[in-house]
Amino acid sequence: MATYAESRMTPGKIIAFSLVGIWLVVAAFPFVWTFWGSFKVQADFFSKADWTNALWGVKTIEETGGAFTNQGYHGAWVIEEFWQNVINTGIVVFFTVTISLTFGTLGGYALARSGFRYAFWLLMAALVFRAMPHITLVSGYLLPFFEWNIWGHFATTIIVLVAINQPFTLWMLHSFFLNIPKDMDESAMVDGCTRFQAFRMVIVPVMWPGVITTGLFSFLLAYNDFAVTAMLLSAENETIIPAINSFLGTTQIEGKVMYAVAAVVSATAPLFVLILFFQRQIVSGLTAGAVKG
Amino acid sequence: MKHRTFFWFILPTLSAMILFIALPIISVFIQSLFVGHEQVLVVSESCGPFGCTESTKIDLEATEKLREEAPLGKFNGLGTYLNRSHLAFAEIGVAWAETETWGAFWDVVGDLPFYRALAFTLTYTAVVTPLVILLGLAIALGVNTLPKLFKGPSIFISLLPFLVTPLVGSLILFWMVDSDGVLGATIQFIFDDPNLSLKASAALTWAMLIVYGVWHTLPFSFITFYAGLQTVPDDILEASKVDGASKWQSLIFVVVPHLMPLVSFVTLMLLMDNFRVFEPIVSFSAEAHARSLSWIIYNDLRESGNPLYGSAGATSMLTIIGVVILLTPVLIRTWRDFNRKAH
């Protein structure tokens, strides 16, 4: 029960509340503003005269007759064929997540159950690999990939993203499997299962919470990636993030920035939905590595 | 677990990491030892068996053939590492001998592409990381005192800037600080200077990128610390209160020490992520004033028609060395912890 002393407003509390308030505005405002502005014309969203034009859509009413327009979305999705990039992203992300999780669960389980010294060294190597800037690796891929003629394909990019994803996936699933009691799979093995059977029949049924959490982060890595997809995919296989970047190159001259704004809002929408449904898993995933130390 | 079983379990992930992380590092190193073929060189290649004919025209066919036979280019040893675009020891030596003051010396060094990128990358990392940790801790303490009803929504809102695609998130901010965008126009209005543009000066560009960095990574430290705050044992807090500690004292002497392991975890993660700062420079088109190590590698690789693999490789190797130096304290500490546990 809150006592009077606890519910009273002290100066400290006022500072804390206003700090949180400022942060929330800073965090949310850019998204709200861009979402709202994506339904306006460029003259409103980038309004020299008066920023309130973007609120009421003064120029939008002049140019299109209504306060909201879907010109930007039409331009991006229909004229610039953004849907093609969305399909490409779907393919890349789906296979990256599936393969990463398959590899990661097997490896993470092995690392969690092996007490040997090399398991520790593997985890340390993974930590160093995790810190590599992705672009340094990309500069190592390009020349061999051109030579072997495998540049530009989905399969190449997917396996590269899977590999880049592995260090993180391994760490996360490793600490998750450590939390599953050893007795479970060991008693199955006493009953005559092989290690793999024990894994399949005892561990797999209980591992889904950890796998889903790790899967969310694998999804984010594949979806948010720019360095790898921009350099390794040919133009027709381009995913949405490099596509947005190449929009900018071509559209700024033609005054079609609103296409890019609409594309940016479209690219953020899936992330918004993801946070809406999986907030708790994301938070627990963020802190999983930390709590274990 | 038996060695054999372990091997089969770890095989897929290990082969993926060896093939696409370890081998590329070796490939990057080999590339960095070579430079692209020059076209003039090909002319001497076109010599017949009965002695060379002096001709200076470029033999395209032979150039192509040479490129096909040796796609790496010609061996250059450590030449690429030492040239003007990388470590530039010769230029620094000259500057050292010729400049009078430290300021003049650093001006010359600061104009060398590699050191300029290194300076930006280190400044970005060194400014964003502590800012994010302090602000994250403050906001976590703030949210912790909020009524329960508001906690969920504030975490939801906070996750947005963190999970948004870096390229997209920085574009969103870039459009707002554009001189016609809502913030850019407001800043012009406040300072009453219609020509003020955040893109025009190096200092403002750096500041803009750092603001983006804080905005993007703050949620991570905030949420980690917030989760840590939930595990502070109540009885210790009460004991400190009984002993007469003020709120501030119990924060400094009880809560913060409890969060210390989290602080080192967050620092490690932030250092790794900030050191590879890349996308915001692309989004903000900030390359005129701010380039990071990642960005100059990207730029070398995109050099239209003739990517500078050697140069990109050399910068990549230097970057990797930087990452290892950055991680050394962590690795040493983990190694000690591991040994202590083992004995």
C-alpha cells in the first residue's frame, strides 16, 4: 500500500518524471511526424514557409483536393515497384531466420552441455566475430564471389547473413540451454536414448520460448541489414533497405522524396507490429545475456 | 558430452562461421597485399618473343587477360598499408619535421583520410557510449518510479528507436533536421539565420550524428538497467534506509554497485556497435564532414567499375585490429573468470 510519503511529489521525482517524459517525446515524435507527413505532398512535409503546413496539409489540399494523399505510397509501391523488394526481403529474412535457428540450436545446445575447454574458446571466438564490423567481412566476400560467379543470388546472401548471425544466436541459445536442467536429457539417455534422440524428444519440446526470442533478434538482424544486402545482391534481388537507399539517389532530383518517405514508413510498419506483439520476449532477450553476466 | 557428439552438433554453425567469417578475414588480408593492375603495365606485357617494341598504347585485351589471370592484382606487400590513404607514415614524418606546433601537426594528420575516419569513429564511440549509459540509468530510475500503468507503454515507445532499421531511423531524423524539415526550420527560426544548415559545418554534422547515436542506442541501456533494477533486493534498500541513508546515498551505494555487472555488459555491447557506425553517415549524406572506418571501406568497394579491393582490405584489417584492441580488456577478464571457475 502506498503511504503518503511514497506518493508525495518530491523534487527528485519531478526531475525523474520530466526526464522520462522528454525521452518518450524524443523517442516517439520522429515516428509520429514521419507517419503523418507521409500522407502529405512534399511541399508540406518539407515546408519552407511554415511547419504547421505539414499538420493541416495546406499544400496537399491545394494540389490534390484532400488533406491526405496516398501519392507517396502509390509512387513507391506501384511506380517504383517496391512490392518486389518486399518479396525479396521476405525470402531473405525467412530463410535466414530458419537456417540460423536450426544451426544455432544445435550448436548452442552442444556448447551448453560440453564442459570442455574448447567450448569456452568457441564462445570467445564468437564474441570476437560478433564485434566485426560487417563491412569488413563484405570486403572479403566480393572478390571470391565474383570469381566463383555466385554474387548477386539470394542463396549467397542468405548463407552470409546466417553466418554473421551465428555468434549472437550461439551466445543467446547457449545461455538459454544452460537454464534447462541437465537432468532432463541425461535421464533420457540413461533410459537408452542417444544424445540426438534426447535432444529431439526432451529438449526440443521445451526450447520454444528461447528459440522464439532468439528468432526475433535474427529477424531484426536480417531485416535491418544494409551493408551485406547492399553489396551482395544484384539489382533485381534488392531487398527493401538498400532499395530505400537507392530511391534517395534517384528521387531527390526528381522531387520524389515522398516516395522514399512512404517506403520508410512501410519498412517501419512490420517492426512496429513486431514490438506490439513480442514486447516481452524482446525485453527478456535484450537482458538475457546481461543477467547471466 | 562426448567429443564426437559435440563435433556433429557444432558442425553446421562452426562451418558457417569458418567459411563466412574466419576465411573472409584471411581473404581480406591477402587482398590487402595486392593492388589493382595498372593499364600502363600491360603495354610491357605485350612484348613479342623477338624483343620489345616501344609502344605506349593501352592494350585493352591484355589488360582484361591479366585481370582474369590474376584477379587479385599485383603483389604490393605492405605498400597499401603505408600509403597516403592508410597509415601514411611518410606523410606524418614530413609533417612532424616541418610543422612548428602541435596544432599544425594535428591539422596535417587530420587531413589524412584514414586518421580522419579513425578520429570520427573514436570520437563517436567515446561520446555516445558514456552518454547512453548515464542517460539510460537516469531514465531507468525514472521509469521505475512511474505508476505501473505507464511502465509498459513507456517501454513500448522506447523500443521503437532501438529496433528501427539504422538506415531508416537515421533517414527519419535526417528529414526532420533538413533545412526545410520541422526541426531544421525551427532551429533556423530560433537562431534567426535562414542559411543555417546542420549539414554545412563539420562540428554540427558530428553533433547530429552523435545525437542520432544516442537516440538509437539509449533504449538498449535503459531497458537493461530497468531489468536490473527489478532485481535489487528490497531488504538491502530498507536496511540502508534504517541506517539513515538518504535516497541519493542509497542510490549511489546500493543500487549502482548492484548494477555494475550490467554496466560493463552494456559498455561492451555499445563499444562493439558504436565502433562500426556506418548507416547514419550514408543516410545523412554526411561524408563531406564525417567519415567512419566502415564508411571508407564501403566507399572503396563502391568505386564504380574498379573497386579498390586492396585499399578496402587494408582498411578492413586495420579496423579488425582496432576491434581486437577494444575487446582485449574484456577477453582478458573473461579468461581470468573462467580460470577461477575451473580451479
